[in-house]
Amino acid sequence: MKKNLLIYPPNQRVGKYFTVAVVALVIIVLSLILINPQVKAVPAFLGLFLLCGLGLYISRVIDEQRISFSLSNMHIQHHTPKGGWSVKWRDIREIGIPSVSQEGWHHPLPWVGIRLKDYEPFLDSISFRLASHIIMEQRGLLLSAYRRAEEPNTTPLEDMMFDDKPYVSPTGKTYKGLVAMLANRMAYNRELLGYDVFVSEDLLDRPLEDFVGLTRQYLASAGRLSALEQ
């Protein structure tokens, strides 16, 4: 059974810098206490202890709010200030690195791709704000895939970019508005790149290949656990 794992964006652990600042402040205050005999030691050290504890707690809270992904035995979750999404491993078909073709060679893109078995659980877990963010943020990804497609696409790029026609899931559930636009974008991305959901390399704390290998371990572990339960 895999343990729960938190992924932080690289070089964005703000909490650790706050911790360094707290430690520096504690050292300064401690020095003042030791060189000033008029300061009462017990209250001063008690206050210093409380300051240190409060600082470490705030540092932890800051870092928890900056988590980009969390992996557990059940699912993978994406965390952003604009909301998040959650997908269970059993709803994932494949995880890999998408690529585009150029002059007969396949060039990997700086993204992790997730191919879903069904869009519905993903669409139900996402906020409108995050759906809008993904649609705008990943325009360049769609553009790159469209321009380097091995076969000419009959659908104009403009129609793919912001296709807001209602999306109907295999179970008959209808999505409209931003979520429908996201679902249609996912379908176009699958056609061009083979994946539905994409994770930027900028959000990871390790190389793409390592992150893909890690998620595949969780995916395989979840598959074995599901087989044992059956």
C-alpha cells in the first residue's frame, strides 16, 4: 500500500523562508535576554517558546496552502488557489508524457498527460473558476498539438479553442457552459495528443519522467488492491 504523498511546486516553499525568519528572530531575542540581566528569564523564555511554536505552525499552514498535488491510495488531487480537481485511480486509463510530431520525430511536451476512462467524475469535481483557468492556460498546448498534427484536422482551430456546445456523458448527463467547454477541449486534446487532463511540469517537484513513474506506481497499486477486493 502506497503512503500519502504531497507535491509542492519547485522553489515555492514559502513556509520554509518564514521558518528561517522565525529562527533568526528567536536567536536575536535569546541573545538580548542573555546579555540583559534585568529581563526576567522565566516569562521571557515562555514567550520565546510560544513565539517559536506559533511561527512553526504558521509556516506549516502556509506550505499546506501551496500544495500542488496530493497522491493517496484512492486518488490523485490537484490543488490551486482557484479550486481543484480529484480523480480516482480506478477512473484513469493511462498516464504519460504527450508528444508532437515534427519532421518525422516525436518531441515530448513539458506536460504530464492523464487519459480518463470516463469524463464524468472529473467534470463533477471541478469548479467553474478552475475550468475557466484550464481553458485559458492550456490554449498554447492545443495550438501546438493542432499545428503539428500528423494528419490535417477538418475542424478549424477557432472552433476547437472555445467549443461551448453541450457535452453529454455516456450516462446521459448533460454539461453546459464552462464545464461543457472544458469537456469538449478535453476531447480535442485526446484526439490530438492522446490524453484528456494535463499537468504542467512547472507544478512538479521532480522531473516529468519521475512524476509519471511515481503516478504509475500508485495506479498499479490501486489496480492490485481493486483486484484483491473483487
